[in-house]
Amino acid sequence: MRTNVSSFFFPAFPSMNRFLTTTLSACLLLECSAAFAEGAPLRMGISGFALPEHRTEIVRATEKVIRPMFGEDGLTVRDYTVSELEEAVRRGEVDIILSSAGLARRVSPYGVRPLVTVTAPGLENPNSNEGSLLVVRADSSVRTLDDLKGASVSANLPWGFSGWQIALGEVAAAGHDPDRFFGEKVFVGRSAGMTEIAQNVRSGRTVAGVLRLCAYESMAETDPTLIDGLRIVSERREPGIACRVSTQLYPAQTLSVTPRVDAQTARELMLRLLQMAPTADGRYWSVASDFHHVDELLKTLKIGPYRYLREWSLRRFLEVAWPWLMLACFLVAGLYWHSRRTERLLALRGELLGRMFAREAEQAERLTFLQRSNTVNQISSMVAHDLRQPLAALGFYADGLRMMVDLGRCDEDKLQRFSRGITKEVARASGILDSVRAYARNSRHPRRALVVDNLIEEAIGIFQAGRPNKIHVAVKIAQPGLSVKGNELELTLVFVNLLKNAREAVEKEAVRKVCIEVRRIPDDGATVEVRVLDNGPRLSDARLSGLGQPISSSKPDGLGLGLSIVRTIVEAHGGRLMFSQAVQAEYSGLCAVVRLPALDRNGGPDDHEEADDEGK
């Protein structure tokens, strides 16, 4: 619909509107004429746009309307080709431009801004009244735009907006590369060369042709033979459009100004053109409000202000890759945050682990101290038992010497024999005390060949010593004389503890039975096995698995250190300590098994090691 500027003031008083409009236009005309009379004339450039029959009338009417604004010498008008006008804008040689909307937006980086756009009957929407039509021969196998890939095509000019570039935009919208979609490209070299394009398609010179909007209808009126045998490809049905079209629609021919035209002059130009009467074919000026699709088309084709996209520059790189750069920045920021957070968590975890290790070390040290104290206490009991013999012997020697003195029978031979006996028993007692001091100092404990039978006998003696209600311990030795290498005090302590554990297990039984069995394991023959069995109550699997672990005693006041010491000593001797349920009818309680490496009596590595230890 055409816009009547005079209706903006007083819609209810048409005569008043005409008076104000005439007065305003006269004032603006006088101001503009005076302003441009003092300076250089404005230069108007007109490109080859639209069809000749449509272009001539609108150009003549436009020039007639605006020339009185500047006087006879205040405006110069010149015709250009599309490429020439584009170059003239770059050089600053024109001030007012009458061209296609595509050219107007291509030179927008130079400050060119559209004022008004041409409309016509059947093309009243200034935002959507320009497009292209794709045609092929009627007998062509081409049915869709995709079928034209690699085909030859005719168009008016490489820079023609509705004659070429709009068609390329449709190719890009279909997902193809517009620069490589068509095969041979034939340009007729004239903006209005629609006849030549139709003839190229009809003759088979090219497979397809690109016609400007309404050129098909114009040829149907002037020379119907030109469109005979042509068929339209990918036709669109656009409401309110009088002409057939194959592409999206854009604003049509536009009058634009450069920054040299001031705002007051631009306003007067717009006012006069909007008031201009329609031409003979019904064309007039209106205002297009949306050039966004034109800009998107130029960007897609990488032309005009978007030509830089054809070259890899920093600007194009940022234009194309900014989503990925943003994503990369977010990822880097996220990784940095995650690394900092992980580093902090690791530091906290390290601090906690350090505290835990410190506590564990402190607990281990305390446990070691308790174990050593308990070991020393138990060894002290053994020492008390062992010292009874040398002390008793010393008492015997002392009584004998006193009796000899009383009877007057102190001959030299008896004194020497008694003296040697005293020396021997003192050395034996000293050796026992040295062993206890060695444990207290945590020094190295010497090892030597030991007969297991003797160790069992010594352990039973210590176990039974000083107890009024002695428990009979049955001893079953399958192979007498089996030897192991170790520390006598430590291994004796092992068997004493196992016997004590068995005695505590059978204390509440009516008949208390404890047994020690000694044998060589027949599987490999290199291991001595000592089993301590009792007829105490059966233990649960949980109790069995906890035996031998510190702080796991079943006694209310116990720490579980006895069996823990046993396990430590046995493993230090290269052996193993195991617990299971006894399966014998007579002994159905706990079975404690000690396995130690057997000493090779026929000569071998263990004999050499024994000699080394004894030498030391």
C-alpha cells in the first residue's frame, strides 16, 4: 500500500494537511537549494537494474521529483554498470545511489544507507518484491534444484543481484557450495539480457537459465515464442506476488545515500519520493524495513562486506570459529577449575593420609612396645624357671663346700670340681640374663640348630611350673630328633603361649585334655609341623579368622598380644601359624599349627648358616 505522508498531521482535515505539507516542502526546498548552491553539486549514480520497460519510467519520475531540490546545477545524474557504480562508491564519486538492494548492501561498509524502495502492483510489500526464476527446457530431465548440480547455466552478470546472486543463495540454502554447484557459467553481459538467457536455454547452449523476477511474464506479453518450450524449476508459491518465482524474496530497487548527504537533505528526499505519484505502470516509492535477508545472502556468498570470509584472516577465523573458541575457553576454564579443585582435594586428602599414617605409626609403636613388654614378661617367667636349676646347683655346691669344711675334708680335687661346677652354673645363669637384656635392647637374636623334642620338653616344664592343678599334656612325636634353626628362647616362648592358650580353652571342661604332636610333613619333607590340640569349645569362623591378630583377645582383660607375638616369632623364623577346628574325636576344640623349615642334617645351606651364627 502506498504511504501518504500528508495524512500524518491532521487526518480529519484534508485541506489543512495539504497546506502544511506544501508549506513544509517549500521550506525544505528553499533550505536545501540554498545549502547546495554554496557547495559542490550532489552526484547521483544509477545502475542497470530491473527490466528496461520498468526501469525507464521510475528513473525519469524520480529525477523529475528530486532535481528541483538542488537547482539545475546542484545535481548531476550518471548511468553506471553495476560494477562501475560499486567502484564509484568505493572512490567516493557518488552521493545518491539508485540500484538493486543487493548493491546497496554490498557498499554498506562505506556508509551507504537505504532510504526508499520501489514497489509495484502485485509486488506491494517492499521487503519481499525481488527474486529469481530458474528455467530449463521442457524436455529436460531436471526436476529439482539438486538435479542442476554440475549443469551449465546462463545468467546476466556475475554481480547481478536478482539475475544471479539470489539464485546462488537458493543453492546454498539447499546445502550445496554455490561456488562449485554449477558447471559451465555463461553470462550474457547485460543486466537486462533476459532474452539472451531464454534463447541459450531453448537452444541447448546451457541446461538452465536464471531470469529476474517478472521477466518471464514480461516475455510472455511481448514475445510468447521466447518462453515456448521452457519449464520452471523449484517454483515457489508466494502469497501476494503476481510473478512466478523459484527463490526467496528480497527488497527490490532502492534509493540510498552516502554520508555526504546530511540528515536534513535525506529527510527531504524521502519525503518527496514518498509523495511521488505512481508511474504509468503503477510503480512508486515505499520504505523497506528489513534488509536482514539481503545481508545474510551476501554473507552466505562471501561477497561485499563479507568478502573477507574468502580469505583466512584473523577476522574470518574469529567469525567462523567463535563458537568453538567459546567452547574451548569454557573447557579450559572448566579444566582449570577442575585441576584446582582436584589439587585442593588431593592436598586435603594428603593431609588426612599424613595424619592417619602418623596415628598408625604411633599405634604401631605402642603395639610394638606392648608386644615387647609382654614378650619380656613371658621370657622373665621362663628365666625364673630356668634360673631355678643353676641356682639350685649353686646352692648344692655351696652346701657341699660347707659340709666339707665342717668335716675337714677340703682336698684339692674336690675344690676344683666344685669350683668348675659353680663357674658353669654362673655362666648358664648369665647367658639367660643376657638373652633377656638383648630383647630389651632390641638387638639381633642369634640362632642355632635346635631339636624340636627338647624345645617341647622345655616348654612343657615352664608351662607346668608353679601350678598346683597341672594339666596333663600328651606328647606324640612321630619322628624323634627333628631339628630346626632358630632362637631357643623365642621358639620356647611360642610353644609356651600355645599351651597357655589351650589350658585357658579347657579350664571349664570336666575333663581337660591338651596334646602336642610333632611330625615332618610328608608332602615336601622340608617342613616340621607342631600341632597343639585341645578339647575346648568350638570357635566360630569369625573367631578363628581373628586369632593371632592384635587387639582381638576373647578375654575381657586381654589384648590378644600372646598369639600375636607367637605369629610374629614364627614368621620371623620363616614359618607359618595357622588355626583350625580340631577334627579328632578326643580333641574337638582348637588346633594350632606351627610349621617351621626343617634343618638339613646331611649338610647344606642351613649348616653353613648355623656355623656362621655360632661363630658370631
